[in-house]
Amino acid sequence: MKVLHVIPSVSPVRGGPSQALLDIVKALLDRGIHAEVVTTNDNGVDLLDIPLCQLTEYQQVPIRFFPRVSPPITTLREFAASSQLTTWLWQNISEYDLLHIHALFSYPCTTAMVIARLKKVPYLVRPLGLLCTWSLQQSAWKKQIYLDLIERANLNHSQALEFTTLQEQREAAPLALKPPSFILPFSVSVPTPIPDARQLLRQRLQIPADEPIILFMSRLHYKKGLDYLISALGAIKNQRFTFVLAGSGSPDYESQIEAQLLAVGISDRTHRVGFVQGEMKELLLQGSDIFALTSHSESFGLAVLEAIAAGLAIVITPGVPLAPVVEQYQLGCITALETATIARSLQKCLEDLNNCQQTKQRRDRARQLILKQYSWGSIASNLSEVYKSILNKEPLPNFD
């Protein structure tokens, strides 16, 4: 079986879905499936420094990168157009048994689906939350035109739609798309413990050894509801805590965030560490106490799952589809997207940190959850069954 994965970008600055694709492909390769990725050299406002138009090993994954057109207009740049990618797809797409499309409303994905239809190569689509209500409401008329003229036909000709949560599947239902769908969540690995992570992080931040740390770690974007979180932190600034803000975004939005931190009076207790990965990312996850993501909408919320795996108390909104899991396993607080409610949830989590037995029990529940339901091995095994069903023209397996 030879599967080609198509995604606009695998750059770390594009967040969880891009990283998750790399993990998916590595897990598929471990199961003997010939999997490759085709993408652009997109890196946000920049470009990845990577060999182009050839098969390259990138983070242990075979990937072909093609040059992205880079006009000064953000919307056009993020569309990730690439004529070389188009040419390669047209000449080579028939060599693959199946295409797996990751994302919508982007040049690489739209082009790949159109060419696959013309060449009669089957494909499935992972929308990455772009069919959810909140997402479709952003630039609504543009997306509606794009959907009606191009993307609906592409979606309806796919062999399956892959959603990461039941919530994402339900929000796409009003579109009445024809293909069958299935649900496969993202996964993470239980992290290798960093000895004395709490002490090391506080030493690096130059704060007291017993200072509680509230962590936000995600792309800096309006969608993430960071303005609500900062307002809530300002409302409890009489409590002891340090706020760590990890992530990057557009210069304009980052300036707005900086101004709000000053306005609510928590700039002096906020550490902005920018985009993080590798050792620093793990240190933040293992050394912090509370993870907060007050998003308007998420397709899944991979950063939340990483925080659960690290044993942090979780504060999230219903717009994060992992909210029912957090509630069921008593891993933190689900809060409405409003300042006062978020503030109360943060206060409760800060107070609960004083109960060592309760904290240990929460971390034990989190570990068992990750091992039982969110391992890459089980996800890759299920995905390979989907591929076989599509190629054999059989009904999709049921993973309930």
C-alpha cells in the first residue's frame, strides 16, 4: 500500500495538526505502510530552509517540499500556492494507491483533490476543524463561495471524512456531505520524566521555588481566546502565580497581547517565551501546574492532550473538544468563555494545588487515560484498517 499525505505546511509554527501528521506517518511506516508527505516550504511569514522538489527525510519522515508563493498579502501567502507542486502532483499522483488530505481551503489540498478526481485516485480528507461552525463563520462569505464552487465537490468525491472528535463530526453534519465519516483522535506519548523539572523551570524563570505556574502554550491567534484568559488573570492578580505565555503569532496580534498584559497589570509576572519545542517545551509542560486554553473553537486541541499527559491541571472552554474527557476524568475545569467564569476556574485550580493527594490522583488518572485511549500505535492501526476498507471498497470500520 502506497499512501501520499498532502498538507499545506509541516512547519512547527502551524501548530498541532502539522506535528501530528509527522507522528501519524512515522507510526504508519512502523506498520509497513509506504507513506510519504507532499507539502510546501511554508514557515509562517518565513520559508523553511529545506531542499526543494526532491524526497527529503524531515524529522524521520519522507517529505517532498515545494516552493510556496510568498506575496506580501497575508491571506494570499497562507493560501500556499505552488506551481511546482501542481506539476509534480499531475505527473506522479497515479503512482499512489491512496491520498490522505489534511486541511481544506488551501492550494495544495484543493489542487491535490482536483487532480485525484481527474486521475481517478481515491482519497480521504481530514478537515482539521475547518468545517466547524466557528471556523466557517470567519471570512464567511469567502469560505461559502470557495465551498460552493470548489471544495464541496472535492469533499463529496472523497471516499471518507476523518474527524478527530464527535463534536467536530457533529458540527460538519449540517453541510450534508455525502461521504461516510469516522473519528480518530490525535495521540501523544507519555513523556520521559525530566528530573526536578519544577525546580529547573523556576530557576530558569527566576521565580520562587513554590510559585504556581499557569501555562498557555499554543499559536497566538484570536481563535484561542487569549484575551479572555488575560482578563481573567488580571481579575485574580492578588493570587500568587506566574503566567507563562508560550507561542507566536502575527506581529500585530502579539502587540495587542502585550498591551493587554500591561493594561490588566500582569505584565510583570508574565514570561513570554515565544514558540517552543523540544527540551524547553517538555520543561514547560512538566514544570508547570495549570494549563489554560480558553479557545472559541478547536478541531481537537493537541496541546491540551500533551498537558494532560504531563499531569497538569486543565482549564479549557467547551470550544475545545477534549472538554468532555477532562470533565469525565476530573482533570480540571471546564469554563464558559467569559472573564469571571475563567477567573473562578483558575482560582479553584490554584487552591486545589495545595491538596497533594488530590493532585497525585489526578495525575494517575491522566496517565491511564493516555495509555488506554491516545497511543499512536492504536491510531495508526485503526487508520490502516480505514485505508484497506477504502481500497477494497468495503464499509468503513467502526471504532466506537
